[in-house]
Amino acid sequence: MKTRAKGPSGQLPITPEMLLNQPSGNLFGLSMDVGMGWSPSHLLGPEVLILSTHGGVRAPDGTPIALGFHTGHWEVGLLVAEAAHEVAALHGVPFAGACTDPCDGRTQGTTGMLDSLPFRNDAAMVLRRLMRSLPTRAGVLGVATCDKGLPAMMMALASADRIPTVLVPGGVTLLPENGEDAGKVQTIGARFAQQQITLEYAAEMGCRACASPGGGCQFLGTAATSQVIAEALGMALPHTALAPSGQPIWLDAARRSARALLRLRELGLGTADVLTAASVENAMAVHAAFGGSTNLLLHLPAIAHAARLKRPVADDWSRVNRQVPRMVDALPNGPNNYATVQVFLAGGTPEVMLHLRRAGLLNTRALTVAGQSLNECLDWWEDSPRRFALRKTLLEQDGIDPDDVIMSPDHARSRGLTSTVCFPMGNLAPEGSVIKATSIDPASIDEDGQYRHLGPAKVFVTEAEAIHAIKTGAIQTGDVLVLICSGPLGAGMQEIYQITAALKALPFGRHVAVLTDARFSGVSTGACIGHISPEALAGGNIGKVQDGDLIEIVIDRINLTGMVNFVGSSGSSLSVEDGWRELAKRPLRTDLRPHPDLPDDTRLWAALVQASGGVWGGCVYDVDSITTVLDRGQRLTSL
């Protein structure tokens, strides 16, 4: 054991002016840089911070030393390394830091889900603090993949203002050659309970679903949709979303992104030049065209808020979804359910945006991190050898016509694709709710394009009770499963894919509707209405529903309108207006309560979110709104 070391050789490249005028932190930072092994002669290049959500510890050959939480962050360290090498080759000084992220798939049905959505805000705060903690940064690269880490990274980068930033999507995992995708495999418990599969089948399918070690899931859930939205916002380079993790084309995105960041610096362009009202509008259009996850109704407003832009509200989403046709056939929306890597080969986000441009549905003057307008990027993509080569690969390798994956609007209409997001109102959702209309089984849609359901309520105040009822046969054809106390105040607005997946496994599952103040996974299917507001624990009418109450649901998939109403009880039917009056007289249920394991951290998150615009405001922390509420409370206390 030694108490002294020789220390790095050479001299710091400092000047008298630096010693007289630079903060001590800048100077000591140089000492630490050479202490970590960087050459003193290469210290004064532009400092680039590469932030990631990397998790786990890998040996040089990729074998695990300590596992990560999920495949989505397992390989992103390779992207960090690739980008860092490129920064160094361009005479920059790369720094790296990480704030890892959880997995919604791993926490489904567990108390871990109580931390899922609140984690996003916490991670964004940590990432922003890390950015500010390198005061000499010339730019920031963000590398992230999945449901909460990627929106958090986008929120952090969006706050950078005049500093250039580029987002590197972490890509997707591959399909198994002979097996189930990561969405379907999450139903093996429910299918086994219904005696649809054997133990051996469940074990085999569960083993091979994540066919490659890195990347987000193979379906167009929240992770994949967030990658697409990053590209649509102009925050990521063209055709980087949904790349196959671990493959050369995926690594190339990191190198290109590093070059783009340094070019933005040379051009004097910052994040605020890229993130604008026009780019947010473009992102909503691309979301509609893809039929993306409804969780982006929480995340895109949060990204806009971080960039100090107007947050899109329900009316904005409704308007865009009425204008923009869905064009992408991807898991889980159908009809053929192509995997995300196949969407990438078909052309991914820029291919969809070509169709939107032709239809006049994009603001192509919006700037991108390529340092060019969206119009210039799409011109490049349209004639790119990359485009033709990858589309040809999809046809030759998988026998899939790329124009059947990403369709023209006319072709999409002929295949029966309809728009995505609808916001039902009614006496059970007076402040609104959300349904992914594309997820409703087409066999349940009437000839006029409407879904109609009238059935008795089965009410549950915990997800565990609801999933037990499904597995034991207590849910029957025609029921309306009502899960309450799962909003922000009750359970951190948990995601309940476990329930929708279990219902899908039932032979009669398409004849069961779900109402909840929780949210749904992007891979959920069925007549599932979430985000019901006000939530039960905030005094919402959904918290007054009793078992046996008659619930009427009408969703117009053509005009994107909907209603969810209480219309009777105890064998008697009521008009919608009479239902309003009856609910006004009813007290809240006596069994309403937060989840018994709700962490104090999540309770604090819910209180801050409530003061900041709530669910429809993106579940953000609006400091001005929060301080106004606190100041008002202090004044009342002093009276």
C-alpha cells in the first residue's frame, strides 16, 4: 500500500489570463481531467457531456457481471463509447454521466409501478443538475431508450436553451426467430390461468422473447413512440429512432450524432432553435400517423414545458388526430402487427414524414439537429441510398412489402386504419379521459364506425383485486371493469398493462370494457378508457360507482368523439342527465384509499403535479404555479 503517487506528467495548458479570470472550479477541473488520464495537450477542445440511462455492468465481451433493470439500458453504454470516440477524434473532450431508469415491464402488477411515472420528473431533475454541474460544457448528447428514461432525457435536453443538444435513441430489440414478442409474452400468467398454454410452453416462450440483449420492446409502446417523437421534434437525427440495438447501423447513429452536435456549435445553434411550437405540432402529427402510445399525452406536454413552450392540451390532440390519418401498421395496433425493427427497415419516422409532407400536414421549415430544416432532411431521405437499401432488405429478408408497413393515406384507409386518440367525456369523466381508439377490436365496431357498450360495473380499488377477479372468472362477458384509486393521488398513476393483457387472453375479453383513473401501456389493447378525471381520490364521479351500476360507453372512431356515462342502477335505467343528478347526490365510496404502499416520494409528486396542471398538464412541476399555491397558503395561515 502506498500513500503517494507520481501523478500525471506534463503541464496544464493554462495562461496568465486563465489564472486571473477563470473560476477555481474550471482550473481544478483540468487537474482532475489529467488525473483521470486525459492528455494535457488535448484539454482545451470543446467539452461534450454524454448523458445516458445506462444500467448494469458488462464484461468486455458483453456477458453480464451485474444485470441492468432491462434490455433498454443494457447496451446504451456502447453508444456512449462510440460517440465519445467520435468527439475525441474531432478534437473535443468527452465527458460521460448516467442516471439509470426502471422498467415498466418489470414492475407491472408490483409496488414498483407506484414509482414509475414519478421517476420521470426526478430523473429529468437529476439529468438537468448533471448538465449544469459541468459548467464548461459546449453541448450535450443524451442517450436513452425506454418508457421513463427517454422522456426524462428529452425533458432535460429541452431545457438547454442556447446550448446545443442531440438525442440518440437507444433502439429496439429483435424478434425471436420462433417465439412471442415482449408484449404478448407478458400474458403467459393469465393464459396459463385460463388453461390456454402449458407450463412448458410458458417457460420456453418466456425464455426467448427478448431475442437480443439490448433495445426497447418490439412493439410501438411508450419506449418506441418516444423515440419516434424525439425524431419528429427534430431532437434526434433523421432515421435514428427504432434502430436495431447492437448492430452497426445503430452504432453509426452515435457517431453521426456526435458530429452533428459539434456542427450545431459551429453554426451557433442551440436547443431553443430546434424546439419550437412548430416542432411540437409536427410531433403530434407524427404521433397520430404512427398510432402511438397514449402515454405521450403526458410526455410531450412535459417536454414542451421544459422548453418553455405552450403545452398541447386535449383540444390540440383532438384537432391533429382528426386531420392526420394513421399510416403505420405496427404492434399492437395492426392489422398485421409488424415489429418496430421492421418499421425501421420500412423507413421509420422520415418515411412517415414524407407522406405527411405530401399531404401538407407538416411544418417543414422547422429546424432539426442536423443543422438543416426538416424539408432539407426529407429531401435527403427521399433520394437516399440508405432508404432504398433498407426497404429492399425488408422485402428480401422478411418477405414484407415496406409499403404495407408504412402506407400512403389512401392505402391506409383501404386497409381500414383509423385515427388514434379519442377523449371521451360524460358524467363519469367530466374533465375528460383517453382511449386509444385503434386498440379496440375491429369486430366490436359497428358498421357506422362506432363502438357501443352497455354493461354492469365491477368496481375494484386495487389492481391486485382486479387481476384476481380476471384470473378466477369473476369478470364476465359484457362487464365494465372499473379500477379506481389508481390515479396520481392513489397510486402514482400506475400503468395497468397486466389487466388489459389478461383480458386480451380471455376468449370473451373483447366484450369487456375497462374504466380507470390510471394509465395504460402503449401495447395495451381493448376498449380501455384511462386518465379519467377527476380521479376518485380527488372527488371524481368515478369514485361513486357501485357494483351493478349500468355504464354506457360510445366511441366514434371516425369523428373521434366519445362518451362514458352512468345510466342506471338497481335494475332501473336513467338518462345521462338524470345520471348527472343521481351522481351529484351520491357520496363517494367508503372504501376509497390510496395504495397502502404508496411511497411518500410519490405522495409529494402527486401534490406538486396537482398544483401544476395535473394529468392534462403533463404531470410536470410548474414552479410558478407551485409557489403561487404555497404563497396563498402562507397568506391564509397568517390571517
